[in-house]
Amino acid sequence: MVKHLDHVTIVVRDVEAASRFFNLLGFEHEKTVVITGEIFSNYMGVAGIEAEHVTLVLAGAVPRMEVQLLGYRQPQPALDPSISDLSKLGYNHICFAVDDLDGELQRLRAAGIRTRNEILNFHGRKLVFLCGPEGITVELSERCDMSDGAPITPPNE
């Protein structure tokens, strides 16, 4: 039986830019290693693999939560122009819980992070999508009391 989410691995071309994005979300650099050789090629199913593997850890998270970034040197990663298309099959997005969505958005926008949409109230949560590194979609969620039967609308309407 699964206990909890351990990590998410994201392939990026610009490891530094992706690291800065996740640093803004509270992740801290733990280590960087290069993965290469037959063991990793066989495990990943990627012939001739050589990649920078960066482990970022969410500060204070219990249980531990990691974002792992892979910056391939070999083979060269192919750009997926549909990665930010939330209607395609497969990976859609990852969501992180926050205590104060409005405050987080103000801080992140001041740091240059863009959002894909306005805040949506849905299923007892305030939600918003961030434009993450290289087309990756990251969502932030604040749990809130929606017991008043309020309609599902952005708060500015």
C-alpha cells in the first residue's frame, strides 16, 4: 500500500532556472550528481544516459517531499510543445498546498512568476495555476471553509 508521495522528477533543459523557480516555492538544494553508465541506462530505459540530477527538498515538509530535476546532456531532450496543454493524456500538473494563497501569489508575482488563470474557488479550496519552468504547470491550493454554499467563481467577480 502506498504511504505518501516521495518525489516528482522533471526533465528540464535549464536546471538553474528550474531550481530558482522551485526555490521560490520553498524547495532547498540538497545535492547535485551526474547519473551515467549502464546501471542508469538500464533502469531509466535511456541508452547512453548522462544527466545532471538535482535534488530539491521542501523545507520543513513532513513527510519529506522532493522535486528532482534532470538536465540531460545525452541524449538531448526533445521539447514537447503540448506539455502545458492540460487537455492531453498523461501528466497534467502537480499541486502544492499553501496557507495563504493571496500572500503567496503576491510574493511570487513580485519575483516574476506568472499565473495561467485567476483564483478559482472549488471543492473547499482556492486554486491557481502557475507557469512553471519549461511549460510545466504547477498549482497552488489553499483549503478554506466553503460551507456557506458560495458559488464556484473567481473571487473578483
